[in-house]
Amino acid sequence: MGVMGKFRDNTGVILWILIGSFGLLWVVMDVFDPNALMMGPRSLGSVNGEPISYEEYNSRVQYYSNAYSQQTGQSMTPELRAAYESQVWDEIVSSKLLEQKMDELGITVTDDELLSMVYGENPDPLIRQYFQREDGTIDRFMVQNVLSDEQYSQEAIAIELQLRQKRRQEKLTNYITSGLQVTQAEVEREFTRRNTFAELEYLRFPYSEVDEATIEVSDADVRAYYNANKELYKQEKAYRAQFVRFSTLPTSEDSAVIRQELENLRADFAAAENDSVFLVLQQSTTPFNGVMVDKDEVREEYEAVLAVDEGDVTGVLELGTSAAIIKNVSESRSAIQFAVLSRMYEALPATLNEVGEQADEFQYFAEENNFVDEANRAELSLGSIFATDGNTFISGLGNSQQVLDFLSRADEGDISAPIELSRELVVIQLDEIIEEGYRPLEEVRTQVETAVRTEKRKEVLSAQLNEWLAAHSDLASLAEATDKTVQTVENLSSNSTVLRGAGREPEVIGQVFNLEAGSLSGAVAGESGMYVVFVKSVNAPTLGTASVESYDTIRQELEQSLNNEYLSVWISQLKGEADIVDNRSVLLQ
């Protein structure tokens, strides 16, 4: 492939190293669209007074949309587009904050540094990506040609901008993380943790075995637990709303049309000389396979093809959510090759238009009159939803970035335009905005009571186990006295959180590796029960036998994790201190 072909095919490769989601060449896009910088600053918002234009925002969303279409051959769904729109906003805000910080710190890239990235002994990976020969060497002539020839001026500018931006951000990263270090002792501890294994036996006493009649939970207990554990019941800003739905599932008439379309294609399918091309042209949801299949192994829903002659096509078959016709391409006595032309049952445009009109009409009259009254008049069922800021899971509806976007931008009483989900349109009225804070006790009383009961069960079991352990000094006699079965676990990693036979028990596993080999634990509280553990052996690695490569790998991983964590916190702090104006709720209605 030519160098410029590589360049075009890889224009989605990003060099924004501080934020993983920066996958697009934002600055480069402005270079390729000379009108972008000349458009009026229709401000969608601002970051510390620096405007975010609608054109900047929309061009990035469109870039994602085009890339998605190129990769999948399909258009974005409204839900997926909403997710990308939210991501793009966060990316623009973060990028402007970082640019502002680099300007504040005076971080620049000299021409000499840029030349070294292009022509030095170790060219930047971007140069290798576009200009590397098959033998791994750099085509220096092509580098010089692209960067100096006027016909490649756009590409040269794009490459220079990418390289300068990458180097600048590397300097910022080094500045921010320069004080972060991973010591040799930390590397050795991590190596030991990853390579230490234990063999153990344990008895498990589930909390559910405690007699409920022995547990008393008073109001004072509940209040004391709530006050001591308030952080568990802290919530982000939340929303309560109600909605009506309009189904966009295919009607029986839609399905009949799809079946008739397949019926009309039977003759053409039978006459097709290239079945693979025919399926592509007809947009079959089942791709061409082209392999011979044993007749005994043909799937039940495809068995109709066994009854047609070679070259013939079956009648229209029902396949649940789709319909299909199947061509017998060729067959032998025991095997058959066939091609499936299938179509999903989907609502046709006329049906979707009708449903859309119904939803628009409902929204109009609900705004003019009353949401609930209009739902009753239209004989539509009302649903209730609850959502938390920053969480796209909408209780009562499912995952939806679009719904969350509406709720987070609306005022109490606002009614949404119809929102298109996978199989329905919904119209929503925001009823209540719950500000960030601690959920009131009465709202979480059931959860608190459950937690208090668990704590009391722990106390009961712990006291009982301590009595039993005073009388039984080994696991076998304790098991016999309590009618339990000893569970054995081999090669338990100290890196694990799951205890075989018991489920997720990180606290218990942590206790295991705090015990010496040959010792019996006391009562250990876990997630689902109390445990008594006997550690048979602990096999720890010898540090002196570890390879330099192993240490280097662990060091790099720890440093990367530490840097990422610090950078994430740092960027969050930048956002918290910044003056960020978001006008999307006004301009993107």
C-alpha cells in the first residue's frame, strides 16, 4: 500500500496521549476544512472564557459518525450518536483545559525537536506508521517528498501538527508525573503478591443459617448504623420522571411486506450465478458461507433446503425475528452447500412515520394541557423512571444516554421531544430533581435494616464459632461437631478475589495470606458467611530468581497505573476549578 494510502486509512489514529478517548485528529480536521476557522463563533459553551463553537463540536461528532459508518457499513443509531456526543463534549472540555495549562506553563516544541522526531535515529512512531518499508526501515525519500512537496502540503501540515501536539503533551505528562516514582521495594512486593500461592482447607458458615428469631433490630440500631455509615447512602444528583412509550416494532402488515419481498426474489436468487454477490446486493442479514455441511447437521430451521433440488430455492421460511429463503447451491449424497437470503422483521418507513406523528402529537398536547391527562386521553400507560447523574442506566427503562441528556438539561415539569430507543419512542416529563447529598433514612430504611441484620448475624456466628473453636482445636473435629464438610483449595493466588466453592471473598483471602503455614484461623467474616481456615502451605517466590524482564514489566505496569490514576485526578481537579459553560440544552434542543 502507498504511503498516502496509509495516511488516508489511518487518519483516525490519535496522538492525544493524556486521555484515552482522544482518538481523533481534531486539529488536523481544521487543516483539511479551511472554512472551519472562518465560521462564526456560534458558542455552544466555553472553558475559562474560551468558546466552544457548534462547528467544532459538530465536526468531531461527524468524524465519529463517518468512522462508524466506514467500519460497520451502517449509520449510527440515535442512542449511539448521543453517547458519542457526550464523549465529544468531555473531550473538547478536557483538550481545552490541557491546552490552557500548557500555555500557562510555557510548554513549547522547538523546530529542532520536531526535526529529530522526523529525521532522527529513532523517528517517532507516527513516522514509522506512514513511511516504514516492508523490511522495517524508513523510506527517507518519501518522508522528504511528502514534507517538502507542495502537492502534499495539507498532509505535511497535518503531520507537523500531530507531532508538535504529541511532543507537547509528552512534556506536560513528564511535568505532572515527574515526582511519581515506583520503588524497587514496591516492585518486589508486587512480584511476590502475584506469585504467591497457598493450599488451604476451610469451613463456611453462611449468615443465612442464623435463626431469624434470634435477631432483633430496633429503631435505635437502624439510626446508629445509618449515622455511622452515611457515606454508603450518598447519592449523586438524581431525577424522577414519568413517560409514555410508542412501539416501533414491525406490524403484521410490515412483516407481510418483508415476506412478499423475499417471495419476489426467489426466481432471481435461483438464477443468480454468484450467490455471495447476490446476498450482498440484496443486503441479506445472513452472510454467504460457501461450505459443505453434513445433511444430518443442518440446523432445524434450515432443513427445508433439503427438500428442494440443486439450484432451487425454498419458499419463505419463518425464523422468529426474521424471514428467509434458502437456495440449494450444490449437494452430494451426504452433504449440502446452501445460501440463505434473510431479512429482519423491521417496521417500514410508513409505520415509523405514523408512530412518530403519534408521539409528536402527544408531546404537543401534553405541553398544551397536562401530561397525565393527555396519556389517559390517548389510553397510554404511564411508566416511572429514576436516574442518577452520570449513570446511563435508567431504572424503569434501561440504558439510554439520550434520556440522561434530557433529564440533566431539563427543569422540573419539562417534557421531552420523542426520544428514539431501540424498539420504541418515548416522551418523558421530568417530575423531580433530587440534589446531590445523603439519601434520607426513611428512603433507605429497608437497606439499612438488612445491613444491621447482617451485622447481628456476624456477631451471633462469631460468638458461636469462638465457643466451638475453644472446644475443637482442628478443622476436622470442628467439621464433625458442626456437621460441615471441609473444603480444599489448591494454588490459591494472593492476587485472587474469588474463593473456590464460596464465591467472591477478598477479605477471607486476605486473611489467608496473613496466616503462617500450619495455622488455624479464628472466625473470619466474609461477604456471605463466617469462615474458619486452615493454611496447609504457602509458596512464595524467591526474589533472587526473578528475571530482570519480570521486574521491568511490573515496574512499567505500576508506573503506568500510577500515572493514569494521578492524571485522571489532576484532570478532574482542573475541571472542578474551571469555569465551564454548557449551552447544549439551549442550542441542541
